[in-house]
Amino acid sequence: MKKILLLAVTAMFLGLVSGCTSVPESNNLTGQWTYKYSKQNKTGSMKLYQEGFKLTGTANDAEGRFNLNGNVKGELVVLNGVCPETNRTFMANLKLDGENSFEGTYTTSSGEAGKIKGKR
């Protein structure tokens, strides 16, 4: 009887520990994306790589080529970009609509702000 009780307690403990250390699921954003931004509906493209919750990649649009970094948590994404040639920067706060589209807002170091929408 003691062995069964000890086995049951051990199983419950291991179940609790493994549940506490599991990594929450997140959308996988790795891939090629296109997007529209600004009141003039300018377009651009970006290539994202995701490792865990971390994002890296590049974006190309009318403002230049940007190195990207950011993170994803559930349906929320924060992307930061910097253009190595001009040091121009931007920050985008995005909300995913599944794994294949997003909408959000952006601000730039030159004071521009607006909406951004993208898809795979």
C-alpha cells in the first residue's frame, strides 16, 4: 500500500513540475511577408526568422532596408527595425490574425506614425 501511495505522489509531483516548465505555444512567423503602411499605402516585404519567442530578419520598403528584431507572445508582436545606412528606426506593434496576417501601428524616428497591415 505504501508503494502505491508513494508512486501516486511521485506521479502527481512530476506532472506538476513538467506542467510548470512547459513553454507556452506561440505562432510561428518564420517566412516571407508583404505589408502596406502609411496613408499612401506604400508596400514592403520582410523575411522573418523565429526562434522561440524571438524574431529577427530584414525588411525592404521605400524607406530603405532594415535589420529587424522583436518578439512574439501569443497574438501580439513587437518589431524594431534599424536602417544601417541612415540609422533611421521604426517600432511596430502588431496583432496577428492567425499565422498568416497581421494589423497594427508603427512609429519612426523621423516622427511618422500610422497603420500597417501584412500577410504571407
